[in-house]
Amino acid sequence: QMDVKTALLNGDLEEEIYMTQTEGCVVPGQENKVCILLKSLYGLKQAPKQRHEKLDNLLLCDGFSPNDADKCVYSKFENGDCVIICLYVDDM
């Protein structure tokens, strides 16, 4: 079992999302400007979906098959060996 600390920080965003500058990181003279997000952040509603899509694509390209009953369970059979991966938000 493992916990992926940065799991929700790696999702690629499909739409443009803007945020205000965070406290402590405001650029002097540019206080009214906003930031455009290129990757997902914790607390962003799209973050879990984007993370799942990225991992799903990675696992499918590596030969894993999703379980019909639970789309968060993947399996791969090769040379008589079996690997089962269960994903839940940031745990596997």
C-alpha cells in the first residue's frame, strides 16, 4: 500500500482556470492580476478526475485492464504472473 502525496498535483487541465494570487505570493504592483493554472491543485474540483484520467491512460498503455465492476481496479496477466492495482484518490 502506498499514499501518493502529490497525486492531485499532476493532472493536466482541459479548460482554462484562473485563481487569485495566494497570500504571501502577491507580486508588488500587480496585486489585481490573476494566475492561470496549468496543472491541477488540491481543492480544485477537477483534480481527482484529471488524476484518474492520467493514471487510467498510463495503466491502459502499459497493458492493464480495468475491472468491469470497479473502474478503480486494474489487472495485468503476463507470463503466468498477475498484478492487481487498486486506486482510490491518492492511495494505491
